[in-house]
Amino acid sequence: LLFVSCSESEKHWGKKLRPEPKKAERENQEILTALETRRQVTNIAPELNKEGPKSLYQSTRKLNSAREVGNSLEKIASRTALVSRQLPSSPLRHTNELLSIQNKSNIHWGLRIVFDNDIFNNTDYYYTNGVAIELIAPLSSRSPVNKILLGVRDADVSINGFSLRQNMYTPTNPDVTKILTGDRPFSAFMTLGMFRETTHFARRLQIKSAIEVGVLGPASLGGTIQSGLHTEEPVGWQNQIQNSFVINYFLWVEKGLLQTRFFELNATGKVFAGMLFDKAGAGFSLRAGRFLPVFRGPHRLAAETNKNIPLRFWFFARGNASFVLYDATLQGGLFSKNDPYTIPAGDMNRLVIQASAGFAVYSGNLGIEVENIFLTPEFEGGRSFGWGRIKLIAVF
């Protein structure tokens, strides 16, 4: 009886210790499938780790996908959220606009014309007329001169070009032959130059630099041109500052401080150094409207491949305080010794404030900016004055 009882007990426990054939086969199949899947993922893992073409928005955090195969969806989702939180936020919100400038070398030719005149303020003295023509030319980046033009390191957009500039200055009454002591002297200059403008989007930083070479005095043709523009010839140009060679370096820096969809506030700084102007200043620039960020505006036109840019318009204001060390249009050139009249260094106002306001409209590859500028007196006994500016931009 005891033998029979033990045999029956063995049968009973044996059934529990040995899995059923169908269940065991199913479990083995699942194990084989899991092993095969892991083997395949392991083979493709090296491919996942290879560096492909860099994306415009790219995380420095790397994740081996093969290690995540065995994790639940909830765990993978939590890690994805962690990576998203660790990615640096970009100040550029219009991704579709940024994607159009992936190729830094895709810079078009362009033309910018700036026309200044005091007729917009119903005056005819001091800084009375100025014209600047700037040609954006990609080939100019190969010039040796470009090596001494400062710019942003690793810039997203860099444009280069050539410039031609002429400025003219007169006293309050240009129609008299005698010298007006205590007033501004007649002067004019003309320069040829090269410029470089670089922009870094993520840092919201823009640097412009230029070097200009030319002449101050009658050889700049200032008196000749103004006489041709006036019905009554200004006869006082015979007393203008005499010929002198000039070379000047210009540097402008703009850094973004605050940016929303319809408003922008930036800090600015500028330096002039050379034989024409020696001065430095700091200030601000703000804009409000429907616009591309200032670090995208004119540069966007220069680098844009899609010419169907929507209409952009904005109002802007600028302010700048400058410390003036030297101004050849007031004090005479370094090499001009026989000037009929100049402003003594002791009569110069060292602190000069400039403010302006205007509006801009950009559509397609064309743009226009209209601005009115105000300047405090530059020398003792001088007047505050203003002038208007029209800027035309075209890219082709």
C-alpha cells in the first residue's frame, strides 16, 4: 500500500514539475524570438552611432537605441522628455525661415544705396548731403583686405562687399565768401572701401567692420557737386578744408537683449579709428512691427534662396552717445597745413548724442528704410541739427 501511495504521489508532483509540452514549446519560441531580435538590433547599433549630416538643430546627447529595446514605452517616453528638456532653446522661433539659410556660401549679389540730406528737415547747413553706395559681392571675401576686417567667429551668415562714400559739410550760410568764424568750416570727403558683416543667430550677435581710403578736401568734388545741385551756387567752398589723404577703420557691434514676436531691443557699440574720425560710442536699437530679427533682415536678403519672402514692416528707434577725440571735417586733415579755417581742438564738444527714428518695409528681394536723425552740437557755439535718410536695398 505504501508503494502504491508513493507512486501515485510521484505522478501527482511530476505533473507540476514538468511543463506541458505545448506550453514549453511556446516559451522556447518566445525566447528564440527575443534572442533573434536582440541580435539584429546589435548588428544595426553601430550604424545608429555613425555621424550623418549635421542637423541645424542637433543635440550633443547620444543615446544607443539598442539598449532601449527591452524597456517599456513609459520608460522610453520619460527619457525622451528628459532629452528634450536638456536641449538648449534657440532664440529663433521661425524654423522654416532658418532652414532657408543652411548653406553659408549661398550669398547673392546685392546693392544698397544710402542717401542723406538736410532738405528733409528744411535746413541747409552742417552735414548737408551724403551718399553711400555698397555693393554686396561674394568674391570680395577672397581679398587679402578681408583678413583685417573683424567678424563673428563661426558666423551663420557672412557678407562682404565694396563701398563708395561722399559726405559734404557747410556752415549755416554757404552763400557768403567771407569766413564765418565760430561756425562750421566747409569740408567734404570721398572714400572707397571694403566691408564685412557677420551674424551669429544663436548668440544674437552681429559685427560689421569696414576700412575706407580716400581724400578730404577739394579733390573729393564736394563743392563741385553741391554747386551743381543748387540753383544759387554756394560760393563759400573756396574756404574749404584743403586736400589730405585719409584712411579709417570702422567697427559696429550689435547684441540682442530682448526679443518677442513683435518687439526687439538690442545694445549697440561703435568705434571709428584713423585719419578721418576718431570716436567711440554706445547705445541701443529697438524695433516694433512684423519683422525678421535684426540679425536676419538685410542678411536674410543676401543669403535667401527662396525669393518669395512675405511682406515685412516695422518702426525703429536708435540712440547713441559718442566720445569724440578727433574729427577731420571740423579740425582739418593730418596732412593739410594751409586750411583757411578750422575748429580748434579746445572748442570741440567731446560728448555728442545722436538719436533717430524711422520705418522700414521689405518685400521679396527689395527693401526701403526711411529715417530722421538728430545730432547735438559738435563744437562750442554750434547748433543741434538733423537730416533725413533714405536707404534702398536690392538683392539679385
